[in-house]
Amino acid sequence: RTVYVNGQYLPETEASVSIFDRGFLMADGVYEVTSVLGGKLIDFGGHQARLERSLTELDMKKPVAFDDLLEIHRELVRVNEIEDGLIYLQVTRGSDGDRDFVFPDPDTTEPTLVLFTQSKPGMAKTPVAKTGLRIVSIEDIRWGRRDIKTVQLLYPSMGKMMAKKAGCDDAWMVEDGFVTEGTSNNAYIVKGNKIITRALSSDILHGITRAAVLRFAREAQMEVEERNFTIEEAKSADEAFVTSASAFVMPVVEIDGAAIGDGTPGQRAPRLREIYLEESLKAAI
Ligand code: PLP
């Protein structure tokens, strides 16, 4: 696999970053994951806009211009012959060659930019989309700026492990009695014709897939209600689902052992998945 590190395309075994990099020492970095379908980038503009926002919120420099980033994505897709898969992009604050809590001088310290691809042939046709996910609820004990897509993924990783231990696929996190989001996705319930999901705030990541799916839901004459919901309400909903750049729209069929609806993906989540894949493929670049 060829990867990109700070201006260079290299075999993955030859790519390196300083051990003093603040991404490594302090999780001082942000990331984006963009899907590739049919060799094209899904919602690149959305991911780029969120990356810029994450960088701004953390007072980090933008490593390269939008056009260059697009070119790097396309080059990695080309050289690695990615038909379907993901592109991972990470920007960290870099380092001035020592460990210090104080940020290094931005005039003399360059951010570290790393990109790599993950090939996932046929990922839009994964059989899980037909059977749905089984979810456990866990407490949300992450920091208060979940709207910034930082590489601090220890707790979400622990959440996935808790889910696995419970024989489930993923976890939904709960704060003050209300669902915030999934470990790596936004969470939704469906009641009748209504799609319910938590409103945007610093409590959750502003999903790029979320924005697109809510738009498509409205266009398909579904009602959208952005408000808090509890695990109890989710258990008695007609359907539930999650969204993310890598899972698209994925039905949820069980929460804490309780079947959602009749325990199958239902109607609306699969329909939204279909619309999302169709429309975002049309708009892919
Ligand atoms: N929420 C969290 C915590 C995530 O990590 C992610 C994606 O990684 C999402 C939501 C979904 O965001 P997007 O649709 O932009 O992938």
C-alpha cells in the first residue's frame, strides 16, 4: 500500500512520523474518513468543511489547500487501485522536538499530515445491512467537545469492546439519561413517519452522513425531529439506525436485549440507505 506523509507518497513500511509528534504523545490531532465507491469520493466537500472547522476550533494550521487535498485523495485511490473503501486523513499539531503541554510555536512548527487507504470491496453491499446491528448502551464519559473530530478514540474503542463482550455489534452512549451517539456513528429512532435524532451541539459529532440523510429523509416526505431521546424510548420505537461515512445508513434491530419493532431492519432505514447510496454516488467526485 502506498501512503501519504507530509508531501511524500511512500510504501507504508517506509513512512514515519517523529516520536515527539503531539498526535502520538497527546492525541493532539484531528481526522476525517471519506468513503470511496466506484473509485469516487463520497461527500468530499462535507469532510473538507468539517476538517477546516476542527482545525480552527483547535487553533491548528491547515497543512495544505483544498485542491491539494483533493488531489492527494485521488492519487491514493489511483495508485492503490481502490474501487470501494475508505481514505483516512489525519492532521496533528506536529512537534518542535520535545514534550511540552504548551503548544509549540505555530510559526516554526508544521502540522503532520498523513493519509492512507483501506480497500473494502463491495462494502456498500455488506450483509449486515440486511440483518441490522445489536446495540448495548453505555455511559458517555467523553470530553465536552465531541463536535471536534479528534483522534482521542480510547473511550469509543473501549465502548466497542464492551459491546463485543456483551455479544453485540456496537454501543450507544448515554449522558444525563439521553442517547448522545454511537461509538463511531450518529444514532436515530423512527416512530411512524418520523425520524428522531439528537440536535447538533458540542455533545455530538456533526456527522456528514447525518446532514445528507436528514436532507434525503425530508425530500422523501419523512418528518425529521431533532431532539433528545432515551434508551427506553428507543426500545419502543418502530425502527432504529445509525449513520456514518463508512457504514452509510445501518439498521439497528436490538438495544440492551430488547428487539426494536419486529426485530428486523423495518422499512424506513433500508429505504434511507438506498436513497443515500444512490444520491451520494451521483454526487461523488
Ligand atoms: N459520531 C462519531 C462519534 C463518529 O466517530 C462518527 C464517524 O466517525 C460519526 C458520528 C459519523 O460521522 P460521519 O457521518 O461524518 O462519518
